[in-house]
Amino acid sequence: MKVLLPLRCLAIISAAILVSSGCQKETVVTNPDSQGNNESSEKTKPLQAADLVGYDGTKLRKSVDKTIQDNNKHNKELENATEDQ
């Protein structure tokens, strides 16, 4: 009986956390021009958590965002070059 009470409390707390995490509101981008930039930023948002383990999460995230933007720019240039031929 002593073990069942903490396990029951743990189950209730876990269920409450799972339910509350599913209730977050999604934000919608209204400016279509900035949609590509926000999309890559949203993908790299979890990198911000690197602060928790001692890394500079902001710097890491910006670096990855820049790399993604450069890659997209390069892909567009290649696409334009192949269309011209």
C-alpha cells in the first residue's frame, strides 16, 4: 500500500504533463515573405536548449540558420543554372 500511493501520484502527474503539453497554441505566420526565414528558425529552435549543457545555444542556432540559408541560396543558383541550359 505504501508503494502504490507514490506510483499513483506519479501516474497522475505524468498524465497531467502530457495533457498540458498538447494544449500549446500554434502560431501562424502572416507575412509570406518572411515564411522561409521563420521556417528555418523554427526548425533550429531546439538548438537553443544547448545553453542547458554549457554551449552557447544562440550562437549555435544562428550558425545553423546561416548554413541553411546559404544552402538554400546555393540550391536556387544551381536550379537557375540548369534551367538556362
